[in-house]
Amino acid sequence: MPNYNFMSNTSEQYDAVVNICRDLFQKKTKDYGTAWRILRLPSLTDQIFIKAQRIRGLQENEEHKIDEGQESEFIGIINYCIMALIQVDKGVASQPDLEAEEAFELYDTYLAKTKALMEAKNHDYGEAWRDMRVSSLTDLILQKLLRVKQIEDNKGKTIVSEGIDANYQDMINYAIFAMIHLTQ
């Protein structure tokens, strides 16, 4: 039987990863503003896909020509997914239209909703993610990306499936779980 003594630590571990991601988001927002507001959802999805593919390459290839590990790519996935959730809600802008403080508030709002989803699923699934490999979490992110691409190709319409936002939230949670594994 797996050891689930970690349950009380999941929230703290989750928040520790989020703090790293949020700090980078804030710094990049101060450097670049909210230029990402002009990106359409498929562009954000493709950015996330590039990050996930790079992680998979790092996991499968012994030789690496760029001196950055999986962690920075998972952080990118988390932050791009938050941007995507904001775009789903606010729509695409023709010019950056958010002040930094509003972007940070939206970031916190979507992360709080995503954490609440994680807590509900984590309760029902009994922390099963703790027994998963980082490579499996990467594969699940890639699968979610392919689903999102199909939903985008279907103009956002689904028959019985979750919408795009639920898939972005799942990718955030998988990436955070992967980060927790990588830092233990």
C-alpha cells in the first residue's frame, strides 16, 4: 500500500511551486508588460506544446545542448496556462491592455481556482499523483495539449468533453505535481 502521509503537505508544496512561478511571472511582467495579451489561444497552446516537447526530449535524450532543466519548462507551462485561462475569460486584446497589478490579481484568481480543483480531485483520487513518474505527468500534459488543439480546431465546441479551461487547469496541476517530484 502506498504511503499517503504527504496529504497534509500537498497544499504547502503546491504553494511553494506556485510562489516560484508567480515570482517569475511578476518579473517578466515588469520587464515586458502584458504583451502576451495579444496572443490567440492556439498560439499559447503551441507555446505550451513546445515546452512539453522539450521536457519529453530532456527525459528521453542523454545529450542536452541547452543548459536548462525540466523545472524551467514546467514553470513555463504553468505560467502560459494561466495566461491562456485569462485569455479564455477576457478574450484576446489587440494591444496590451492590463496593468501589472490587474494581471497579478487575475493570475492569483486563476491559480486559486486551479488549486481548488486540485484539492477536490486529490481528495477523490487519494494522492495517486505521488506514485506517478514525472515522465507520465509529462505525457498527460502532452495528451491534454492534443485535446486542446482538437477543441480549438473544432472552434471550441465539444459534445461530451470538458472545455478548454479544464484542460489548462489539469496541465497546471500536472506540472506542479511534476515540480514537487523534481524538488523532493
